[in-house]
Amino acid sequence: MTDTHAPAQVPAPDLKIIETRVYRGPNIWSYDPAIHLVVDLGSLENFPSNTIPGFTEQLLADLPRLDQHHCSRGRRGGFIERLHEGTWLGHIAEHVALQLQQEAGHDMRRGKTRQVKGSPGIYNITYAYADEAVGLAAGELAVRCVNQLVQPDPEFDFTTELEKFIKQAERTAFGPSTQAIVDEAVSRDIPWIRLNKASLVQLGQGVHAKRIRATMTSETGSIAVDVASDKDLTTRLLASAGLPVPRSESVRTVDEAVAIAGKVGYPVVCKPLDGNHGRGVCLNLQDAGAVREAFPIAAEQSRRGSVIVENFVTGKDYRCLIINGRMEAIAERVPAHVVGDGVHTVAELVDITNADPRRGVGHEKILTRITINNAARQLVRDQGFELDDVPPEDEMVKLTLTGNMSTGGISIDRTWEAHPENVEIAEEAARMIGLDIAGIDFICPDITQPVRETGGAICEVNAAPGFRMHTNPTIGEPQYIAKPVVDMLFPPGATSRIPIVAVTGTNGKTTTARMISHVFKGLGRKVGMTSTDGIVIDERLVIRQDASGPKSARMVLQNPRVDFAVFEVARGGILREGLGYERNDVAVVLNVQPDHLGLRGIETLEQLADVKAVLVEAVPRTGFAVLNADDPLVRKMRRKCSGQVVWFSMAEPGSEVRDYIDGHCRRGGRAVVLERSDLGDMIVVKHGRRSMQLAWTHLLPATFGGRAMMNVQNAMAAAAAAFAAGAPLHDIRQGLRTFSTSYYLSPGRLNEIDVDGRSVIVDYCHNAPAMRMLGDFVDRLGESLSASSELGRPSRIGVVATAGDRRDDDIRELGEVAAQHFDVVVVREDARLRGRKRGESAELVTAGVRAAMADGARCRRVEVVLDELDAVRYSLGLSNPGDLVVLCVDQHQSVLTELESVSHLAQAGARSGDEGGDPDFVQPDEVVQPDEESESPSLAAPTVV
């Protein structure tokens, strides 16, 4: 096999993308959303830019604005210097991707390229994006461009490809109105989420969320929109308020239209009853023949088939924008036209006008391109010209009669020129219709004079009016009308965010997140929580799946009931998509222990700590990071926190860790510590020089009388997080005292069930560090059961397993640790094998158990029962009343159902006195007490490997 990175005489276009990721929130590379490309340079690893003849010159010819990139030099032109000195082509692809986005109007400047350690030619490229689809397309085109510069491809034309890319960007971009509102929200630190590929956007989070679609908001009444879309009803309502409107009626046939036209008096206007953007509007109809020609044009654009016939009001066309009852902008709309220069034809003048870079298709740009259609041709003829004629210099040739921007018109800002009486009329019209954002179309000779004196009328009221004529007028000052829209949705001082507490760590995340949620539920908050078990909204499980990733977090933030969010954040989601939200008010890091190593490029504990530290980096200056002071890797994360650090620790007073925490508190800091005495262990909250007793650990149900030290630690972390989030001390205490590991509050985490005299514990433990903590609990609980048992020394039976994508050594270590704490170990496997063959991971666990048994471990017997439910039944069959059975399971719901059915069958058999019982259920007195010499007892069903 040839080495693709061996020196080559001639560079080949080998650059290729081998992996793509989209980060939608803070991630390991950036605080902001970013595209991540893993690329392979192939032979180009040996060819920096200065070794490829003509490369730099052609690149700058294609993208001359690359000379504005600073790069690592920190000054304009720094990237050009790097090109001439010689830089690698992965780095160049990063800058090209950024520049391509800038060509499409997205001002993106952040990027980073780093070689993958130990992999020559493999590079990580990350760069910012504004629109996900555009960012991805920019990366793909950047790689093609670089390869094209290395070895020209006659089928690749950069100009053509750039135009296609820009058109794609325009199709996916927000329109000017939506973008203006989003930009204003961002400037106020209001979070936003795009809800579809069009213009539906959520501003704010949870219970504070508002929605916009273009310029329609969640405050816009549907009745008001219906009224505005019915032009006949709109006219009648405005007339009833004494506002100036044209004489009009709605008709459904041509003959009716002609009759009404004669009634209201020529000239007239025909327009669709419920049209928009000026489509189907025919103006200045002078006679019945013109009405008959115009009627089908208007009817075609009417969804209801009705047409409005009204008298033609002469004057200039003004759009008055009313937001929340107040006039915010007025623009004079001039129909699409060209002005003769005495040289060019009408058609040529149209082409020259459309060449303006401000003009685009539809609403994608500030101005819309003028389209020549049959109506335009006829209008030109009516003015005495053909498209091939050369109009005299300075003569205006109209191409449309309506002044809509969508048909190529221009706008002139008249906001500060309008007469107050006209402003009052427009505001009253918006109130009559009931629109929060309304476009009032005035036709009058001069907006600076009272319309009731000069003549004129309101010809239309529009819901969801476009903003671009005001934000980007062709002539005049732009009006920042997005501000009053956002003021209306979020008045000054209003809250747009909900508090977010994010919990990460190798073990204990789910239980800690549940404890925090329980505390705030007791405070009356509507808590949205994500965890490996699903999404819970106000104590109701709405989605049952592994929901510890960014998509689940966004689902909670979109829920209109949620006013407090608690997220369990797993390593996988951070590596795959980032956090999925902008920042968290409180970040909790429980521990960093060897698990998931060897996956997605994370090989060491230090790298894993860097992944989990993303939560700490996402803490704002006003937030808190709750960190485990007993874990050295977590302790180091304090340097990455912009806010305050709250420590929690189980260290003894006088230890180095406690001395550090005491110093932290003397400087005004916060901490949660454990104070030990003859009476028991007390959780203490420290703030500055104050120490506040919270709770005895043995009085917290989740700790099993203080025996479950992992839940003592989880409770301390939860208390620290709740305290940092503003919960009063007595509410934290009450929350922890009422939180238990019952299946209702903590499904699949240390659930204790009595199954016909056996103590059965159901847990999720799936790695060696967790098994050590569970083993410590088993030892403590086992001693307690032995002390109270009248049946002799009870046996400890454990059902264990781990995920197949762990390293072989980690899987074996799980078995070694389990062997230290159980008399009998039953090894099972998850239904998802994660890349391994059936029985392979169980074989590794068993090898670890046997190795520990050879070294004198407690375990004296190991069995393999691959199916989870079969393993549960098998372990119960091995047990006697009084024994301790610990089930480390994956599908806890089905296991709990099985345990309940077994328990009910046993109780039913005891009540009926039926000695035979259920043939599949092994009665306790039929079970042989396992010991070192005994063989497996006679059991019905399970397949033993």
C-alpha cells in the first residue's frame, strides 16, 4: 500500500474532507457556533503555498478581499504574508471558507486550523458560520477551489461556482425584515432559535419566548390578520371610524365590476379582495373595457375569487408603518421606472438598473429586480414607447403602476415630514383593524399636508408589512424600526432568558440533575429537564430516549411552559454538536473518570476534562461554576470560568483541599462541605465567613442512611447548584429531604425493591469508577443487612455489564472491581452491541472477574447470561430471602416490570397455597445456596454461556 503522504514531484489535488460536524453552541473549539471539517491533505502535506507556482496569485485574483484577513499576524494583510512565506493548504481552505461567506453577505471572521496530533496530513479546520447550510457549502466549495488552484480542472469555473453559492445563500437567508428584528434582538442579548427553513423565529426562551414570522409576531391577532386580508371589510371598518377611504365594493363577476365602476365613477381600481405585494392590482382604469380586461387579472390573485372595485385616488403612494399603536416610519413608494438618457433603449435602461448590486430576486436584497412582463410592455406603450425605443433624456418611463418594492419600486424616507393629522389617521386605522404591526397605504398629493384638506385616502391596510423600504430606503435616512418591534415583545426590563443549570461529569449526572429539578419544583417552578432517560417537562416525561444532547436542550428551551431548565450534558453531545445553547447560568462538573476513552479522538483523561470544561467556559460573568474540589482535573477548570466558582468537597477538615476551600470562603466565596461528628455527617453551606448547616446525610432518603456516599456527593453538588441559582436554604433542605431513589423520582438509579424477602437494587452503573462507588455502597448495605439478618450471612449477587464501545482494558476493569464486592457475578450484555460481536464484551468482563478471583477477591462464582431479562431472572433464582441482589441494567423500565410481576406471582402463590406455583418461577426453598463447590442450581429458561 502506497503512502499518500510521501514526497511527490508534482502536487496533486488531494485535499478532501473526511468528516464534517456542525457545532450549534459552545464547543471544544469555540465559544460560538462553528463548522468543523476534518481534512486530509494527501500529497499536499509536502506542498505549502509558496511551493506551488502561481497558486497565491490566482487565489488573490479569485478572492481579492483575502487581503483584509489578519490571520495570526493580527494586522490587515497578515494572511497574504503567510501565503507568500508558505502555509499549508488546510489553513488556506479555512480562510477561503470564511471569505466565501463574506461574499454572500455573512461577515464571518473566526477560524482555526490545527494538525491532528500523530496524523501527518490530517487537519482539523473550524470556522464560524451564520447560516448552517451556507457554512457547510462554503467549506465544500473552499476545498474544491484549493484543489482547482493546485491542478486546474477545465470543468470548474470559479465565477460560475461563486454565483451558484451566493444564490444558494440568498435562498436560505432571512429576508430583510426578519434579519433586522433578529439583529436587534442579538444586540440586546436576547437569544433566538430558527424554527424552520423560512422566517419562523423564536426570540427568548421557555415561558418568555415570543415568535416572529417576517413582521408578524406572536402578539398579532389572527382576527386582525383576517380583517386586513379582506379589503372590503377593511374599507367598511375604516369608513365607520370616519377615516378617509375610497368608495368601493366587492364583486365576483365582470358584469358586477363594470356596474360598480359606473357607480363609484371612473377612473377606478380593480384589485384582489385578499391579495398582497401589489399582485393583481390594476390602476387608473378609464372605461368599462379596461375594467373587463383587468377583472381576470385581479381575480386570479384572489384566494376567495372576489375583486374590489374602488374609485382611483390620485396622488403619491405612501406607506405608514405603525408598530404597537405608534407611527414609526413613513416611506414614499415610487413605482419601478427608468429615466431616459437619450442614448439607451428602455430595455437597456432596465438592464442597467438591474445591474445595481442592491437589486436581487424577491426580498433577498434591499431592492428587487425589475421584471419585464406583458403588463410592463403595455404600460410602456401607453406612455408612447416600445422597449426598443430610446426615451428622451430625463424622461421617466414607468414600468409598473404600483409602488411596491416587490415589483422593483424604490422608496424615499418621509418619516419626519408627515403632517401630525395624517399620522393620527394612520395610527387610528391600525387600531381599528387591531394589528400590532401594520402598513397603512396612503394615496395623497402631499403627506406634509392634512389629507382631509388636500384629498386622498387610505387604500389598504397590510398585515406583516415589509421593513426594507424603511430600513434601507433608496433615498433618505434609514429608520431603525426593529427597535420598537423588540420593545413591544420585550419591554425594557423584561426577561427573555430562563435560568439554565447544566450538569456534567463521568458519573452521577442524572441523579444530580434530578435532585436540582426536585428542589426547584418545590419552589413552584416549571422545570424542563433533560437526562439519559428522556425529557421531563414539569414532572411529566414527554420523550423517552437518551436526551442528554444539544437537540434535547433546544426542545426544552422551545417549550412555552418551562421557566427553569436543568440539562444533563453528556460528552458525546458536546463533541457532536456543542452545547446547543449559548450559555448556562450554573455549570456543575461532578468528576472526570476513565470512561468513553478512545472515542471521537478523546484518548486521555485530560482531553476528556477539556470536553467537560466547555460547560464551565459557557458560564457568563454573572454565573457560577459548581466544581468538585476533590477531583484534581475538575479543580483545574476554575481557570476557565468567567463567573464565580462554588466548590463542593467531602475532604476532611485540615486537609489540603479543605484549607484551600476555607481560604476561598474567607475571600467571600461559596462552598458546600461535609462536617463529620459522632452524631453523623452534616452537609454545610459556606458563604464568606458564614457557615449554614443544611442537613444530616443520614436523614436524606437518597443516601440510604448515609451509606450511599455517591449520593451524598450528588446531594452536595445539587445543593451548591441550587444555592448558586438563588434557591433559599430551607427550600434546598426540603428538596433534598423529600427526594428519594424511588422509581417515581429517580428511575433506574439506586431503586430499592423488596422481591419476596430479597433486597433488590436497580442501578445504571456501567463503568469501573461507578462500580467502585456502587461497591462501597453494597459493602455498607451488606454489613447492615448482615447485622439485622436472622438467616445468617446474606449473599451478594450482582448483574453487571458495560457498553461495547469501551476499551478492552476498561471492560475488564469493570469485572475486576465487581468481583471485589459480590459473591456471585452474573454478566450480561446490552441489546446495542456498539460494534462488538455478541458475547465479546461479556467475555472481557468475565475475564476481569476471573482475574480478580485468582487474586483472592470476594467473588466465588461468575456466570454469563447475555439477555438482560434472563440475567435478572437467573440472579433472582440464585438468591434466597435476605440476600442482596444488585441489578446494573440498561432498560430499567422493563426490568422493574419484570420484578413487579415476579413479586406479585410469589405473593399470589403464597396466598393460594399452591405449591406448584408458576412453572417459570423458582420458589425460594428450591434454590441451592451458592457456594464454591456447588454447581448451578436447576433453573428454568436462561441460556447460560
